[in-house]
Amino acid sequence: MPQPKPSRASQTTPSDALRLNGLDALFHGHPDGVCVVDVDGTFVECNSALAALTGYPAEELTGMSFARLLHPDSLAYTLARFEEALAGENRRYVTRVVTPDGLIRSLDVTIIPLRGTDREVAAVLSIARDIGDVERSAAEAAGNEALVRMAARIAGFAGWAVDVTTGRVEWSEELFRLLGMEPGRVPEDAEQLALFEPEDRRAVRTAFQRTATHGVPLDVRATIVDATGRLVHAHLVGEPERNENGDVVRIHGAFHDVTALVRHREEQRAMARLLRSSLDQVHDAIGFVDRSWRFTFANSWALELGGIDEARLRDRTVWEMFPTALGSAFEGIYRDAMDRGIAGSARAFSPKWGCWFEVDAHPTEEGIAIIVRDVTEDQEARRTLEQYTRRVASQAALLDAARDAILVRDLDGVIRYWNRGAEAIYGIPATEAVGRSVRELLYDDPAEFDAATEALMRDGYWVGELRQRRVDGSQLIADCRWQLSRGEDGEVTVFAVNSDITEYRRQEEQRIRTQRLESLGTLAGGIAHDLNNVLTPILMSVQLLRQDEQDARRRELLDTLDAAAQRGAGMIRQVLSFARGSEGRREPVDLVALLREVERFCRETLPPAIELVVDAPGELPAVTGDDTELFQVLVNLIANARDAMPEGGALTVRAAADADGVRLEVRDSGCGMDERTAGRILEPFFTTKETGTGLGLPTSAAIVTAHGGELQLETAPGAGTSVAFVLPGARGEGGGRPFTRAPAAPRGEGRRVLVVDDEAAIGELVRQTLDQNGFVTEVARGAEALELLVAGRRFDAVVTDIMMPGVPGERIARLVAEQQPDAAIVLMSGMLPGPSARASVERDGASFLAKPFTPAALLATLDSALKKQRSLDPDAILRTLVEPALRDAVAVLSDGAPSEAERERLRAALTAAAESSQLALGERASDPRIHRIVGAAASAAMALSFGADLVAPTDVVGRLEEGLRLMAAGSWPPEDQDPAAETLR
């Protein structure tokens, strides 16, 4: 097989020439097998006749080596003829081929070399004829002649001849065509010479004279202007023909149009100059190496680095120019790129040049490309950065112990250090944060960051708050302290300390809101007290008048007035509940019973167009709370759902056990809310209804929060609204208390009641209500009531307002608890009970009655207070009234003989303790145990009245201590063993 020849980018391929010269149809229509074979022996173009001769499709032949078709016996002979054609000789021979089905055919083959501009053979034209088909012999000559012309045309060739003896010149038709002339008369010698450019005419004339005179083959290049004015670059060749005497009688020659090749080469040279100029401007050494490891190109920096000039470039291999590369990391990347086609990079220090080099090796079709750059400054920067990083790392233990986010970044915002506090706050590991832009990493809207950075660059520091982003996309508020810092090398960085104050800001907002609500509560409380004092007599009067009114019209008016007063009272309660929060009782609630009551109430009040569905199981876990407040929440939510469906719809109340307790939900199919409205529904006084107060949902939210839950809202325009909350389950409690309405209070049965209120109308209406129900009532203002109690007037119950000028109700309640512990106490107020009122309720066993109230509420509260007072433990009365006096006396008498005044004080206190406890205990004072305790106090008081000369203090102390031991032990010895018995006798 012939060795492949290098491809020539300057030559036009034969197959392209076929098409460009319009001979494609002739080529493919020829009856013999015709093909164009490249110098490496592969078919470039084949006609259908050749495909028929060989038995292979034309498309399969293209790219196939012709040797593959040859019979083994013909292989060596045929390859030898092909080598001769490559050497420039025309050859005709017989060979044999084998078809795919095994048929052997003998072919008469003519091969014609096709030359390029440098006279080297670029391809071979082959015509093959089956010599068994003699019927085609007549067309052989014409066909071959046409193909020769075609070959010439493909290569841009034309023929000419000169008779030296006669001077007659002959041109082929192709030459006329190449020169833009019509075939016909050949121009005269002078005309022919005039076609050449002036600077080429002498060389052409001289070359022809040498050939005609001395028989030297003609070979000259010149430029011609053809008949159309086109500039043609021509290559003229010719061979002398001699007679028997050896004289030149004729010259045969060829005209080759190499214009396209010349222009292409000029373009290549221009491109090469431009490429070299561009690569010479690059401050990197760039070279291309072929597969024999020799340089085919090197820019000026590479030549300087290798210490060689361009003329000697191809004489040196990579290893000769850079012997130190052998055995180094550079050799590895070179061989990987050359042998394995893998690009690589390596960096090393060059002692010869005293600097660091980084070398990249990239595979190419011809070999490899090598790029060498000086990275000394970059290596030094790396070393400096590593030293800096080590210094920072040495402080990392201290910085990582901080709970704040501490980071160091350069002036471009690239993070260089990221402590563990930053990892914890932002959720981003240091390995992912270092090297990234802090601007892109932490800020959704970098405008605030940019403004802060501008201030930092101006002032050298910046302190403020910014919104930042965690890795999960959630937002945080960071308190930032940024400082410009200059390192030892003069480099300026930013040292930043960021503290997560999100929770602090949330709590601060909550504190502000709480303070605002407290202020609102204080204002609302004062107004509510006055309004409730106004509403109380109205509400009570209406209900008292209704009792005796028989006229239906008047009863209707009274009902209207009563409803208006109740609505006003409800609005005031909502304001107070929202402003001060829910403080109702907390006890197990039976939610099933509560939901039944809610359903009954709603079915009586909802319009028929609304379909109510209560979806709840027969049993639910008990929850801890206030059933009245929970009833209020559900009714509020149902009322809002009703108002959202003016045309009717579906309203569902659903209850279900939850992992944390019980989940309650109220859902409607109404108009729903947009996002802006939904975000404001819990704002006080915000309402979308003309008659709304804007307190229903805020109050409900306050109640739910006080019960340990939180309102959850789902809504969208046109998709209805769902409001749900979860109530925690009751812990360690039994079943819930059924939701029932309070029964009517029993009659007073002559019990004495003191009513204390500075509002005369309220006092009078309370008196009328109590008197009508069997109580004996006395009404007094605060100061008057205090005088009555100090004077020793006794009552079964005291009903007093809390807020009164001069004498607050808590003072009256405390005095009653001290002097008459068996008396019931009811505190009234137009405000929610404050700390002192709650203390009175807890300490003195008082009950609370909120204004305005109805006669039924008054009677129920009073009856409850009386029942609670009657159930007091006798031991509790003794601990309240007797024990303090006993301990005080023991403490004073144990220090020695007291003064007369001190003895008198102790005697009076012990006497009062004995008498008040007997009064408080009533019939229970006759119990033997109680009698002995009270007797200890009475006997000690009597002993102190005898004087120090008759009874020593130590005798009295013994009696007192014995009484205290009896109280502490909780058991009572027989009378004959009781030391106090003798004293009593």
C-alpha cells in the first residue's frame, strides 16, 4: 500500500472540482467505471458504472481503499502502477478485482495523475473497463478523451503547442476558456506577450527562448490579465520535442490556472502573520509540538524562554529545549496530552529563571499545545494568603467560641473566614461559605448591604441592623458591627461581627404591643368603669320593671332597652378582654356538651339560608379552660362566618382529637379574604363590616392564646375561610364539667347584707333586688360602711364596689375578713379585677361580680359566696384568728417581763382572738377540740390580767406553747391529760 501523503490545504479536492466545473454529470454518466482516488489510495468519487463493475454501492466505495477490491494475485502489480502514477506517469494496465459475491473480473484500467500547483500529484483519475465486453470498444477512445479533458478542467489545466520552425501556435479550447476568450484565432506573439503583466514579460520570453534553443523544459510562473480584465496567476510548463538531429522542432506545454491557490496561500500567510502577531502580544510562552516532539510553532516569548531563534525551531525537540522537564511534573502532563488526549496543568519553581512557572498542556490533532506562564506573583500571593489563613486559623478557637457570626471578607465581598457561630446562625458550613460573595450568599435585596458598605468605606466602620437570609431561605435580623482592618502586608479587609437579634426584636415588639395594650387597658378600664356604673342601674331597672309589667307593648320596649344595654355591656367586656387578656377560670371543660350548646344557640339564630353542620365525635378529651370564654370564641367565629355569607352557604363546625389536645375549626363557603385583609384581621378595631367593632377576632385570639392555643387562618378570595385552633388536653384531671347555665339563686331567708357603693342608684337597685328575694339589706357609701364595721355591726354578707373614692373596696373586704371571717364577700367592679382585687379573692375568699349585672347574676353570685363561706374549714378560722395572737404573745413573753403597756396589748389581742373565733365558728365553737384551742388563748389573756406579781410570764408562755402544739399536732388529748383543762376550770 502507498504511504499517505500530507494533506494540502492549498489544493482543491478532486470531488469539489468535479462539481465546481460542471462535469459532475459527465463523470457519473460515463459508461466505464470512473473514479478519483486520493494519494492515500482511498476513493474520493465513484460513478455508478464502477459500482456495477465492483459490486459495491457507490456510497460504500467512497472512503474505501481501492486495494480492498483487488485479487491477491493482482495486488502487488496494481500498487506498483499506482506508485508510478503518483510519481507523475500515466499508466494503462490490466488487473483483477473480486466482487462481494466472489465473482472475479478482469479490468482494463487507465490511470492519469492530477497535479497541483507545486507540480506534485494531488489525486489520480482512474478509468476501468470490463475487457470481456468488446461491444464498448468503439466508444473507448472518445470516452477517454473526454475524461482527459475533464481531468484537465478539474485541475485548471489547458494545453498549448508551438512549432519552433514555423512559429505556429496552437491552443486547446480549455485555454481559450481560461483566458476568457472565444475559441478561434490564436493571438499573435505580440498579443500573447501583452497578456502578461509588464514585470513578467521578460521572464516569459527568456524561458521560451531557452526551451526552443537549448531544449530546457519550460517552467515559469507569471501573472496575466485575461480578456475580461480578470487577473490570472498562471503556471506554464512545457517539454521540447526534437527531430532525429536532436534539434527542438516543437514545444508541447500546459497552462495551469493557480489563481485560487495563490490567493488561498496569500490568505494563509496573512492569517499566519496575524496569528503570530497576536500570539507574540500574549505574555505567555505558547508553542505547538508535533508527534515527534518537535516544535512547529513558538511565539516570541517561547523562543526567548527556550533560548533559540525561529530558524532552528524545528531542529529541536521539547526535551532538547527544556531538558529539566524530563522526570518532572511537566513531563507527565505532556505525555498525558500526547498519548492519552488528556489536558493537564502543573506548577513548579525554575532555579534557572528564579521564578515559578505554570504549564498547561492541551491535545491537538497534530500533537499538543503548550502554554507556559510566569506565576511568581500569584505564587507569592498564595503564600501570603496561606500565612494569613494560618494566622486567622490560630485565632479560630477563640472566634469559634463566640455565639456571634464572625467573618472576614475582602473589599470585593469574597468571604475569607467564617466561624462556627456563623455556621450555627446561617446554617451554612464554612467549606461552602469561604470563597463566595457575602452579598449573594446572605442578601435577597442587596441595596441595604450596598448602602452599609458605602458607609463603611467612607467612615472605616459601620454599625446597624440588616435583614439577612439563612440557608433554608428564612429571614433573620442581624445586629452588625463592621470594621475595616489593615493587615501587615497593607491589604485591607472587613472584619464583621453579626448577632442574630431576631428573637430579641420579636420580644421587643411584643413588649411594645403589651405596653400599648396595657395603656389601652388602663384607659379602657377607667372608661369602662364609668360606663358600667351607668349601665348597671339601667340593666337592673329594666329587669325589675319587666317583672311587674303586663302591657305587651311596654314589655317589648323594655326588651329593646335591655338588649341595647346588654350589647353595650358586651362591647365594654370585649374591650377589656382584649386590652387585659383573658383571666377566666381554668377547669376541665366538657367540649361535647359545649358544642351541643353552641349548635342549639346557632340553630336558633342563624338564617335559614345557611346550612349548619356540626362535625364532632361522641367523645372528646377533656380540655382545661373557661367554658364561657370558649363559648364566646366559637360564637364570634360563627358570627363572622355568617356575615361572610349574606346570600347563604355552608357553615361547618368541626372538632377532632389532636396529638396535642382537641382541634376546633369553623369553616365557611363565603367570599374569603385577600392577603392584605387577612393580615389585618387581628388588629384591634379593624373591621370590614359597617356595624362591626373590630374587637371580635382580637378578643377571640386573646382568649385562645390564654388557653395555650393559637388561631390558624386559611382563606382566599372566593374560596371561603377556615379559622382553627388547638386546645391543650387537661392534665391529671377527670372528665370535663358540663356546660350548664347557672340555676336561679335561692331566697335570702333573712340574711343581713351590707351593700357598699358610691353610686346611689346602684345601691338602691341592689337593695330592692335583695329585699325582694328575702334578704335584709343596708346600703352605705364607702366611709359610712367602714364606720359600721369598725363599730362592730355584723353581717352575713358584704357586697362592695372596688373603685370608690377615699375607701377602696379591698380595704372593706380585708376588714370584714379579719373581724367577721364567716361573712361572705362579693366585690363589684366595672373593670376586670386588678392585682389587689385578685389578692382579695384568693386571700379573703371573696367572689367577683362584673358590672353591669342583672338581678339574676347578683343573686347567683351572692348565693355562691354564702355557700363558699359556710364551707370554711374551722382549722382555717383558727389559723387565721387565733394562731397569730398566740405566736405574738410567746415571742414577747419569752424575752422576759414585759411592760404594763405591752401586757395590756397582749391581753387585748388574745381576748379579741378568742371572741372573734367563737363568733366566726358559731355552733362549731362547742366542739371539744375547738373549745380547747380557743380556751388556751382565753386562759392566757385572763392570766395576763392578774398582774406580774401573781402570774409569772413563764407560766403564761407554757400555756400558749401548749396551745400551739395542739394546733400543730392536729389531735386532742383526753381532758384529764389536757393542761389547759385546769386553767379553763
